Amino acid sequence: MANIVLKAENISKQYRLGQLGTGTISHDINRWWHKARGKEDPYLKLGDSNDRSVAGGSQYVWSLKDINFEVKQGEVVGIIGKNGAGKSTLLKVLSQVTTPTTGEVKIKGRIAALLEVGTGFHPDLSGRENIFLNGAILGMTKAEIKSKLEEIVDFSGIAKYLDTPVKRYSSGMMVRLGFAIAAHLEPEILIVDEVLAVGDAEFQKKCLGKMKDVSSQGRTVLFVSHNMAAVKSLCDRGILLINGKLDFDGTQTDAVDRYHFMHINSNGIEHHGPVFEAIGNDSIRIMRLNILPRKGETLSVFSGIDIVVNFYNSLIGKNIDVTIEVETFDNVVVFHNGTIVTENNDSDQGIYFLKFGLPEKFLNAGKYLLSITFGENQRHVLYHQKEIISFEVYPEASGSNSSVLPGIIIPTFNTEKSFKKN
């Protein structure tokens, strides 16, 4: 199709594990020898999947495996997944910073990529010189770059340091200048990695607004972020990577929902094995964490909700507290509160039982995330797990999703009424 500007065909990227100088040259020679004889690369059949939680038996790992998708002109695509899922590797392949082990990337137009802090900068050159250097790399003339210089400097907010070598910039300043260059030199495709998280909240908001402007001009944006609210508001399409493989490609809302439900325990946690194998650390182990309806079998706005926590504490003579936080799938915090479990330094080793009760008609129908923190003296964190549980509240006990009212909570008012007849 004429409006396809980027196409990834069977993209795979293999890396060798371990330290440098452990046989890589011999492997390269072996690869060359097979290629010279017209034979397949002998190492393509080797390698474990990109799952960090499982120890592999191979010296090779597939950071990406058989990735296929197309991007149309003007699309804003969010690429999401857990840390280590292959997102940054994919962007490096797409922006031609690294080559794929197998497959091919077809690109129509100029690409500007902001992959990590300082990418594309020469440390000994000033900010001004790096602007011209990056523009030249993109194929722009000196006159074109000059016409954009004032906008770039104004957007980045580093006018005072424009003629200072960038090696003296803070990471935030580098990100500001890097994004300003990438967004203002009019690339057909803008690729932005998670580096925006380095900037402050005001600059992040400014960058998101600029990416919306870029997309409205018919240019394409590929955006990697762990901020699901930003992905939902900015993107019109989402790609989910799991262990280096493309798991889902569809609307941004469906992609974010799938990410949450696949990576978070939606059915609760119940551990029945040895204590040391439960989720947690040497101080705290979570034996059970459930979200239960107080009435009926379905979480609904009318049932009331109990958050049940059973945890093993290995510390003696400490003040233990537990805090829970509930937020929406758009990362809007609904509430953050907790309780003191033991006082006067009287904790002992063993399993503690807690139940947090939420009244009925408190949480509105919708999908939620729960985070939990175990602390000492309400100051020192013993164990924290963000977004450990996901759950859904339905508008009716039957589980119907119809007639959902807007808002996060459903307050019950103490209404006072009066009437006076004239």
C-alpha cells in the first residue's frame, strides 16, 4: 500500500550472553564459513527466548523473534511490554542503529530517533553544533537547520547553555535538546523511547503535546512508554511485546488492557508451598492476597469489597505496617491508605492476617490495579510490589457491563431536603 511508511518483516535479533572475548571471533568465522558455502547460519537454531526469569541453557538469547507489522503514514503507535520484553531493541532495529539477525526493515522517509540519553550527540561539541550535526545526518541543508534553530532552542529551554559542550549537560538537559532536535527537524518518522521519563513533569507534558502536533501533520510516531495513560491518550494503536515476541497488535486501549491482565495476577495470590518460595523478600512473604466480594460471587458496586492479606513476617521486635493503593488502568490513584499491624516493637515470626473492607457503592464499575507496601515504623519500606493485583468491578452482581456511570467512585450523599409552599 502506498501509505505504508515502515514495514518489519520477520525481524529477529540474537545476542550472545556472557563476557566479551569468550569465543565470539571463532563463532563469527564459523558463520562466515557456512555463508561462503551457501549454508544456513549454524547459530540461528540456538538460543533461548527472551525470558529473564528463567535461566537458559544456551549461550545465545533471542531478544526479538519473528516480529511482523506495518505502520501507516500519520499513525501514532505505542509499543508496550515489561522491562526486557524487547521494546528498546526493536526501536534500535527500526531506526537502523543495529541490524537484525534475520528479517528486513523497509522504511519510506527520514527517521529521527530519541533512544536513550545522549544518543547522536558528540560530547565535545556544543549544543548548537550538535543541532547542525544531527540535521546533517537527517539529510537537511544548513539553511533548513538554521530556519528551525530558534524553535529548537526555545522548546528545549537551554538557550543559556547552547554554546557549552554537551558533555557538561545534565541528563535532563540532554533529553530536552535531543527531543527538540528530533521533533523539529521534520522527520517523516519520529521514534521516541522511554527517555522522556528523565525529564520533569512539565517537559513530559510539553513533549506529549509536541508528538500530537507531529502526528496531526501527517507524520508517524513510534512511542515506547510505561506510562499507560500517555499511551492511551497519545496513540491510536498499540503493540504488545512479551519475551521478544509480538503478542498483540490492535487499538491502544485493548493493548493496555491485555498488558495489565497478562502481567498482573487478576485472580489473586494464594501460595501453599514453602514460605521462602512465596512472593516477597527475606523480611516479608505474601502468602495470600485476594479481592473478594462481600456479597455474592461477583465484584460489583453493590457487593462491597474485602481485600484479604496474609503475609509471613520474619522480623522480631519491629513495628510492622501495611499500606495498599488502588488506581485505575489509566494510573489515576483512587486511594492510598494502610494500617499498623504490630505496635510497641512486638512483631514476631509468623503469618499475620488482615482484611481491608471497602463499603458498597464506593468503587464505580471499572478495572483497577492494587499495589501493596510493607513497612517498618511507617518510614522504612520492607517490601513493595506495585500493581500486584488487577481486578474488575461490575455495575451489577450479575457481571453486566451495561449502564456504567461516569467517574471513579459512587458517593453516597446524606441528602437534606426541604420544601416551602408559597
